Amino acid sequence: MARIKMVAGNWKMNKTLQEGVALATQLKEDVKNPSCAVVIGTPFIHLATVAELLKDSPIRLAAENCADKEKGAFTGEVSAEMVKSTGAEYCILGHSERRAYYHEDYEILKNKVELALANGLKVIFCIGEVKEEREAGKQNEVVKAQLEGSVFHLSAEQWKNITLAYEPVWAIGTGLTATPAQAQDMHAYLRSLVADKFGAAAAEDTTILYGGSCNEKNAAELFACPDIDGGLIGGAALVAEKFEAIIAAR
């Protein structure tokens, strides 16, 4: 199985339901035969409506999160089972904003990953170092620990439903971007870690995305790197024309 090239959008806490439907409608109209997999990650309240809208489209749908509990008295939480019931196919987990603002540690993320997979969702799992860790040359040990803490316990069969997204935290929403050389070095390192854990064939099949101020201007240069299979896009995913230009670059 050749690894999948992908461009995924993470809307974060943006767009009302009506605005989200308008954006998804425009993307559906414009993105008919993409040369890569296209995924949009919307807020929970959009999922069921947008899933119905995208039924006849090549665009796939992701939730931006799910709970680390199966069900029960957890007011305000949304379970993996609920996400799956909306028609979403993917779940974005491990994003640095969840780690930083909501204190999601390795164990919480491990539970979320397991529940997402158990409910038939594919996982886009985010990893990456903060500025101080990069400056101290610790980026490799940081991402290795993130993988070992939350996803490297999975079986080889489960791993087939994991997409990795390398997002250097210092480059998210800052306008800073890892150079293509920096990004390629990290992606190659991540692929080597997957090879050590699951074997060379699994590593070759693993999709690894770059995120961190990836936009329509720098996407083509980043995507030209041999171990960068696409992007997890933040701000540029909120504007149809910009997101479509990134898709075209892939």
C-alpha cells in the first residue's frame, strides 16, 4: 500500500455553523478531483451537517478532538462514538493547543487514540517541540517521547489507521515556518522511528504531514521534500481559495 498524500484543514474554534456550511459548500463545488486526499476538521457542532453535505464529495471529514472516556457523566464532552455517528472519518488528536491549554498528557492522549480507533475513526496524531526545546537541540527526544507515550503501544494493524502530523509549536500561527530542510530532517527521523517500531514497510506506508504556518505560498516547496506527504493547515484552511491552492500544490 503506497502511502497517502494528504492535505487536511484544522478549522479550530472558528466559523459559526452557517459560515462553516458555506465554506464546506464552496470546497465541495471547487474540489472535484483532487490529486491527494483532502480532509477538513471542523468544530463538533458542524460535523453532522457537513458530513451530509459532503456525501457525494471526495472531501473527508475530521473532528478536532474526542473525549478520553467512553461515555457517562462527563458534561460537555463528546465521545469517539458520538463523533463516528456524525459521519466523520478522522479525529485530530494530540494538537499542541490541546496539550498546552487543556493539559492533555501522554496517558490522556493514549486513551483518546484507543477510543477513536475502537470506534472506527482514523487518527491524525500531532507531535512537535516548543521553541525552547528546538533551541536546546532536544526536538528529536521530544517527538520520540510523544510517540512512545501515546501511540507506539498500538498493534501493527492499528497503526495503519494513524497519520502523523509534525507541527513545531514555535511555527503554529506565528508566521514562522520550519525550513524545508528542517522539516524534511524531522520527517525522515519520524519515519525512522516508525521503521524501528513497526518495520520498514509500515514506515514507508505511514503518511506524515507538516503543520506550522504552512500556506499557499510555501506549500509546494515543503511538499517537494521526499518525506513530507502533505500538510495539516490552520489559518489558510479557513479561506477556500488559499486551501484549494495548497491542495493544488500537493
